Amino acid sequence: MKSNASTANLRLVAVALLCGLFFLFAMSVILLGTNLYRGIVADTDERYTQRTALSYIMNQARQYDLTGGISVESFGDADVLALREGGYVTRLYCYDGQLCSLYTEESLLLQPEHGVAVLPLDSLTLTQTDGRIIISANGYETSFTPHASGEVAQ
């Protein structure tokens, strides 16, 4: 009888150990999956923000696609896409980790901090080459040639 009791106890211990191992394995898989999911969501959010920033800039530029309406300039310490129409200018630029927009009369001399934050954005680089404007935002890049004229305003 004693051997049956110790065998039953041994089986009980073995079942408890297997259940404990299963629980530890299941928890580690859940934690690994959670960390992986968080990483994917953070990466997706970052890419979405960057693509949205580029799309926003491109759509704004298309609205001002007329002769002399689009130029790349310097504004404070940043590159700025200046969009002009009827004595007013909209400046799109990166300031303090944000894509900013500043709409004013052309004669007003405001500073970059006066703009309105549109989206979070770490960096924005604007380059004007051969009538083409190249826009780089956090490593993503797109370019366009204004349709209204063969050249971009200087």
C-alpha cells in the first residue's frame, strides 16, 4: 500500500510540476507576444505620422500650384515650403518636433514659434533642384514638380 501511496504522491507532484511549467510557458508566450505587438503598433504609428505629414505637405502644395506660388526658403533655422497666393503666404516647416503651418500676409515678419502645430514630426528637409521639390520627413522622401510652370519660384 505504501508504494501505491508514494506512486500517487509522485504522480501528483509530476502533474503539479507539468501544470506549473505549462503556466510559465504560457505566460512567457503572452509577454513575448505583448512586447512584439507594442513594437509593431509603435512602428505603424510612426510610419503613419510620417506618411500623413508628407501627404499633408503635398496636398497643400497642390492647392498653390500656380506660377510663382511655390518656393523653398529658409525660415529661422529650418527649411520652409512657402506657398503664395494673392499677397498671402503659407509656410510649412518643422519646429520643435512638430510640422507647423503659418498663414500670414507676405509683408509680416513672424517667427517659427508663431506657427500652428499640425502633426508630430522630428525632421523635415526641403530641397529644390531643376524645378523639382524633394521633401524628406524622418527618412521618408517624396518629390514633385509643380504643374503650373516648368520652373519653381526662386
